[in-house]
Amino acid sequence: METQAQAKQHEEWQLLFDGKTTTGWHTYGEKTIGKAWKVEDGTLRLDASSKKDWQTAEGGDIVTDQSFDNFHLKMEWKIAPNGNSGIILFVQEDSALYPYPWSTGPEIQVLDNAGHPDAKIQKHRAGDLYDLIASSPETVKPAGQWNQVEIISQNSQLTVTLNGTQVVATTLWDDAWKQLIAKSKFAQMPGFGMFQSGKIALQDHGDDVWYRHIMIKRL
């Protein structure tokens, strides 16, 4: 039985971004957050003006301080023209074992479908569970416009809703899920997609991206 306090906690939304600071986030494998992640006008923005390989100088993928298992996650995102980013779930933060957040957790793709070459690849478009499940129908808005995404993970059921329409629904961790992983680029990554609790990451893919109204409710 849940205590009354636990039940109350599960009913409440928790802000993962207060609109003013980067409190609650840090660069993957680090203790602080890179200066390229900036708070501007109530948004968390990656300023990708200074490149470093395929990512950003003083950027990098960022992760929540907390881990989550059953949750309802909401946020809004917009991407620069030709841009690429992602929201990654169940991240295991062990940079010695796993070089990037996407080494362990599935990613909801954030992309300019009209401009980025990844959009030509099935399962690599905005709203897709990257390289695993194509989203349908396509509800993403053009670069520079805000998209609202909701991600619910509860008792092995994962759904993704983009701009008010459910675009992905799947069962996690069962044999069918293992087959999806086996046929993906993640097949040789130990443990990928099988962790049932972890951190949430926002990806630095070397392009400007904005996130806002990031909140979560434990289920």
C-alpha cells in the first residue's frame, strides 16, 4: 500500500526545468552543465554556434539529476532549420561503459523533417522512436515552430503523443521489443533498451534546439 504522502507525490507534476536556471540537469558524465546550454526567454536552448565534431563546444548531451521508471513526461520543443536533436529515456549514466546517453536508452527523434537528411530514412523522422519504430500519423510542425510531446511509460507500455495525436505505442522489454533492437543499429550495444529505470536526456547533435515547459509526473 502507498502511504498518503507517496500517493500525493504521484499525483503531482514536477518541473524538470524552472524556466530560469539549468538546475536539475548536468552534462552526461559530468557534474556541471556546458555553457552552450542557455536559458533564454523561458526556454532551455542549445547554442550550437561553436561546433566540436558533430556536437557543440561546451555543449554535450544533458541528463536529469533524477532517475524515473513509470512516468508521464511533457515538454515542448522546436528545432532550427536542418536541425537534429532528441529526447532519450532510461539513460544509464556510466560514461566508462556507455559513451553516450543513446548507448542505453531509446530516443524520440527531434528533427527538421523538411531539411535534415535523416528525414529520408524510415524510423529517423521527427516523432519516431529512433531506428526502432516509425511514428504515424505525422503531426510534426516545421522548423522554428513549437511541438508539444507527451511520453508515458507505465508498466512496460510506452506511448508518444505529438501535438495532441498519439504517434507511437509499443510494449517495452518483451520478445517483440528485443527483436526490434536486434534489427536496429543498437543491436551490439550491451543492455540497450532493456533498462526499466533511468535518467532523461536532451541531445546535443550540433544544431540549435529549444525546449520549454518540461515537466514530469511519477506514475
